[in-house]
Amino acid sequence: MEIWYNPSCSKCVGARSTLDAARVPYRLRAYLDAPPSAEELTGVLRRLGAHAWDICRTQEPAAVAQGMADWPRDEASEPRWIAAMVAAPELIQRPILLLDDGGALVGRTPEAVDEAVDRSR
């Protein structure tokens, strides 16, 4: 499993603690330091079964400055959302858990992290 991780995020720290306690192996990706490409982010969205706006933190200053909360949420607009998140990776929801089974989860809730643990066994 790979975790898109921000060490200052309590949800990331909590997910990591749960995975450690369950002895689930993982790799950390400091996605703020090593931002995903548009292709990588598109692949993650596919794995999540989500659209870019579903994992965008629209209350972050970079999003507010661009007025992203008011951007269209349709297929034609998705590349714009992806480009914005690649340019400012702090807009990407965290933690994202990329599972070895090919799936992915946003690990913001204990239930999502527990599902990741179950799927990793």
C-alpha cells in the first residue's frame, strides 16, 4: 500500500498509526514534496471511482483564491480541476490509500482505514 501523506495532518497520522498497529506494510509518499503528475492523479481518481472535485479541498487558500468552489463540475471541466491540484497539491484530500489490490480509499475516517486494513490481509 502507498499512502499519500502529509505529516502535519492528524488524519494522516491516525491512518498511519492504525496501519502500524495492524502491521500492514506501506510506503509513504510525501505528496506535497513529490506532487503527482496529471496522469498519476487521473489514475488515482479512476482507482477511487471519483471525480477531481470529490477529493479537492476547496476551502484551502489556493482553492479560494481561484474560486474553485464555483467551478463547473462536469466532464469537460475535470482537466482544469486536475491541473489545479497538480499545481497546488495541498488541494488534494488526504490521506489517500493506494491499495495493493488496485483500489484506493480516502482514509479520513476510521472506517475507511479499517477497510484498507481488511483489504490488505
